[in-house]
Amino acid sequence: MRSEQAAEILIQGAARIIRGKGEFLELFTAGLLAKGHVLIEDNPGLGKTTVAKTFAKLIADEEGKPLLFKRIQFTPDLLPYDITGVDVFDPESRSFRFVPGPVLANIVLADEINRTTPKVQSALLEVMAERQVTIGSEAHYPPEPFMVIATENPIESEGTFPLPAAQLDRFMLRLSLGYPDREAELSILTENPGEYPLTQLEPVLQERDFLAAQEAAAQVFCHETLKEVIADIVRDTRVHRAFRLGASPRAALHFLAVVKALALVRGRSYVTDEDLLTMTGPVLAHRLKLRDPRAEEASILREIALARINGIEQG
């Protein structure tokens, strides 16, 4: 199976449940193929949790079963070891044994991640960056593929805690579902795809084909000039007067990886300037701190990206 076909099959399978959100599914699939973690920010009830459940069901392991999926409901009383796991003393063997936490799964849903304190949120930092959890002196590893999908409610919602900058920087993308259009909403009312159709959803892609697509995404060609544009856009966020905190080198690495994956999703073996423009906001906006909270990161970033892209064309 060609890698572009794998991406198309994933999107078509997800579209059976996530109605009327073709662009969102395209960007989300790119994040998945780029081996990134995705933060979905939106109001309650728009299908954020359903997205994670859907993609977990679409990919089958070697035995034909869906990937291992774990959901963590973040609440104010959650503790770090509820996420990572803990060493428990076994009186029969008189030794400690590790009880794995839900983070050691293929797809981990961190539901309403900003409903708990920053201390608990930080329990995800190591596994998101290094794909391991250290308990005592032992390291424990999640299976491959591995992805954290976090959902958060808007920060002005009651009972939320803002995510620390270090946590936000681990997410490759921040996406928003938004409200469905009229046609999609009528379809949702008729079939309620988040209930019965989701429970009956069967895998559409083998794990080996998905892993091959991830490797193919990493091999997509990106011209040196476009790499320079990525570096310049990231550097511009550090000096632009609108921002008091710019993007990190990790952001630049994520940027390059996901535009390659987006090119693959769009059926190409090379990156274009349109891919860069599409991904600038989703990759960078959540990592920046504005001087004026009333300003919009996405519009400022689009101006920065357009200026750099136009500079190529004029050059």
C-alpha cells in the first residue's frame, strides 16, 4: 500500500464519525503521521473526545485488534502516579512490582487536561518528549506508535488551570473542531455517530502500513529554501513586538516534520509554501505569549509567514 493511500484511508474512515470536518481531519492526520502530539481546544460537546476514540479504532495491530487506547479524565484531585503508574509492594514475593499507568498505551486521551493542576499536567512531560516514564530507577516505555491527544476547554471556562509553557511546547499542533455546518449537524442528529456507529467502527489500516506511512512522511523532500523560511518564521516570533515569548527550537523541528506529513497527506512527495502557510498557526500559536491579550496569534503569524514566503517569490 502506498503511504498516500494510507493517509487517505485514515481520513475517509474518520469522516464516517467526524462529520463535516475535512480540513481538521487532514491536519490531525498529518500530526499523527509526523509522530506528534495534538492539543484540541474547543467548547464542550463538539466531539473532541470522539476524535481520539475514532482514530484509535481505525488502526489494527498484528492480531487485527484496534490499537491500545487509554483515556485519562483530568480532575482537580488527580495525582501524578494516577497517570504514570506506580511501584506497588507485593507481600508474596516481598518485592515491588510496577503497575503501569494509562499513559503507557498507543493512543492516550488526556481529556480536559486543563481541569487539573500544573503539577499533574507535568506528569506527561517526560513521556511526551522522550517516550518513556521513569519510576524510581526504572524506565518504562509505551508501545509504538505512541500519541497523546489532549483536549482542553477555553481558558476562560470555570475551573480551568492554564497549561505551562513547557507543557504546551510538547504538543506539535493545537487544533480546533468548531461547530458543524447545518448539513453535518442534521447528519449528526439522524445517526448520532459518536454512539452506535463509533462502537461498530472496524479498523481500516494495519499497524505496519501506518508505521510505513510515518517513515514515508519523514522522507518527504523539503527544499533548503523552505527550511530557511521555517527557521526565519520561528526566529521572527522571538523578536516581533507582539510577543513576549517566542517559539523554541523544538517548534522548528515540529514545524518541519508536520509540513512533510501534510505534503504526504495531500498526495505529494515534496513540501510547498502552501503547506507552510497552512501549518504556521497550528504549530506555533499555542507556544507564544502575547503582550496584548486582545491580539490574535493566528493573524499575526499569518502575516509573518506571508512576508517570508513572498520574500522567496520576489527573490
